[in-house]
Amino acid sequence: MKSINKIIRYTAIAGVVMSYSSAFAGNEDRVGSAGATELLMNPWARSIGIGDAGISHVNGLEATFTNIAGLAFTDKTQIKFNRTNWMGNAGIALNSAGIAQRITPSTVIAVSVQSMNFGDIDKTTVDLPEPTQGTFSPRMNVFNVGFAHSFSSSIYGGVNFKVISESISNLKANGIAFDAGIRYVTGEQDQIKFGIALKNVGPVMKYKGDGLSDQVNYLTNGNLATLEQRSATFELPSLLNIGGSYDFNFNEKNKLIVAAAFTANSFQKDQYRLGLDYGLTINKAAFNIRAGYVVEKGIFKTENRSNALTGFTAGFSADALVGKKKSALGLEYAMRMAGQFGIIHTFGATISLK
């Protein structure tokens, strides 16, 4: 067992070193040059409330976004539904749903989907600028299949595979990516945790479809032909998350988690995250209040900001045990500041079956 643990540790260190060079390859000049930015949108309320700082302690389906290694802490079965009004009153809905299932004492799998709905948009063209040609609805979907394993009582790891789909009425782009994460737990009460996650690694994507085609008329012979343009490729917004947390266990009913994390982005400014999660247990109910703050270079000057999702975050959740098997039903809420777009609200529900 000791030799196995050493191998795992050395493999983890090697993975971090290799991912370090990849994640830090970008600079501020590359801001906005990546595509598939829906991969950067956290759809889950509980981890949003702490500013996405829970790289080392967020568990269950929430961990499929922050650090897939946390999926290994799913008790038996967990089902989640969350809805977000993206960018305040922009009329964009981000819906997410998923299920996680423990299949062996040390292995958990999960399937989830995030879908962005932009509503119906009127079709217009240069020749017909009036909205008389019907409507279309852009879509952005991310399908996740996650796998997490407990290697020992201290080391946990996981991999998450993604299928990305973006489309409008006459253009479509598809891609694949994966996340990988590791968590290390120590302390007499397992109160000290560290986590590392590499996210959104995959090949470039490219748009295809009739929207890139035009009809041309050859003046020499009057024939019509279809001219198809080639779309440029775009890279995925890869990043590296490193975080740690400490649990202050005041007693059996009161607990405070302090978490900090660093996000190294390849296509935008690096970010620092701080989160607090206070939990109170009363009889068969648990209540949590959360707060977080996300900092990056230039956020205090409007003209220098390049990311709306910085600043203050907050949220709360309530879970109650129901039924003879003491399954848990939870409701959750989170808010995050979005600069001039106002406040983004996320609501959801979690069902945990024993």
C-alpha cells in the first residue's frame, strides 16, 4: 500500500508540473481569444456561493465543475437541478441537471448536462432587415460524464469528459474536452484539504454549416454556384485550479470552512478566490450560509476590467432528512456580482438518497 501511495503521489506531481506549463502559457493579450466560454460558467449554486473557491472541499455533483475528485465523496445517489438567470435581465437561462451514483465502495460515476437558452430571436438579413422570416433559438450545451475514485483514505482523484455543442439556425460547432482533479485530505479530523484540477483540455473547435455559404453568379455564363467559406478554429478556455481549505469544527452542530484558491487561466487574467461556508445542524435539518470574493488584476477600475464575474458572491442552503432511510432534500440559492450586468441569481434543489 505504501508503494502504491508513493506512485500516486509522484504521478500527481508529474501531472501538476506538465499542466503548469500549459495553464500558464497564456497572457493578458489573449483575453477573449478562446471560444466555448460556457465551460467557464458554474451552474451549481452551492459552490457559486463561496466564489468557486471550493477546489479542495466541494463534494458530489457540485464537484464536476470545481474539482472532479470531490465526486468521490458522494454517499450513494445524488440528483440536482439548478437554474440561473445569466447576466441579470438579459433573458438568457442556464439550466443544469445531473445524477451521481456510487457503484462500488470506492468509485462514483456522474452524468450531467448544462444548457443555455437565449430565447427566440427574429431572423433578418441585409436584403430583408424586417423581422418577417420567423425566429431561431441559439443553443449552447455541455454534456458531462464524470468518474471519481478513492485511492486511499487521503487521496482521491477523478476525470470528467465533456461534449460541447453550440448552434444557431444555420451554423453548428461540436467539440470534446476533459477535466482531471486530485484531492488530498489530512488532519486528525480530516479538516485539512488540498486540491488541484486541470480543466477544459481538448482539441480546437470549428463552426460548420450553410451559414458560411453564399450563392455567386458568374457574369461570363450566367451560372449560379455555391461558395463556401472556411471558419477559423478556436481553442478551449483551459485553466488550472489550485486550492486548500480548513474545517473549524466548533462542535457537532457548528462548522466553518475557510477556503482559498488560485485560478491560472490560459485566455484571461489569473484569479484569486476566497470562500467561507458556515454550517449549522439542528435536529434533522442543516443550514449553510456562504460568502466569497473573486479578485483579478484591474477589477477596481472599470476601464481595466475584462471579466464580469469578479467581486462578491453569497448564498445559502437548507437540507432536511426525510423518510425512513433519512434521505436528504435540499434547497439552495446563490448570487454573484456581474459588473454592469447586475446580479446573477441561481436557484436549485438537491436530492441525496441513502
